Amino acid sequence: MSEVSVRIEPKTLELFLYIAGEAQHWDWTPPIEGLMPFSREDKGRFMQLKKNDLLFVDAVDIDNHVIHFTDAGVALAAQHGVEIE
């Protein structure tokens, strides 16, 4: 897997690694609604992760959304010791 270089703040990386770490408990597509309450700052950080093409969100239905990791997101997680299938 190739190395990924993205410019994100440490707190944004921390949020990304939390989501990536939780993915194993959710068949690799964690639900936004099931992770944790997102603070206003976390919502901004989450948007940065999407803008940096590390993950994207898919609607299951009107009230449920799951997170998918892009190839870059999988690679970044792996660089930090988190394997995503």
C-alpha cells in the first residue's frame, strides 16, 4: 500500500483514527449515528476528512448513514497501525 500524505491537524487525525479503529466493530462501515455525539469541532474535522478524500458517507435510509473509507483512507489508517478490510 502506498504512503499517503495529507495535511490535517493532529485532532483531525485523532478523530480519523478513532473512526478507523471503530470500523472493525461495524463490518468496516461504521454508522455516524452509532459512533459518538459529534461536537461542532468534530463536525468540522469530519468535513476535513471528507474534503481530503479519506472517507465518504452513504445514506442507508433517511435516518442512518454509514462511513466508507477510500483507498487513501485505508492507506492512512495502515500507516498508523490500523488495518481496515
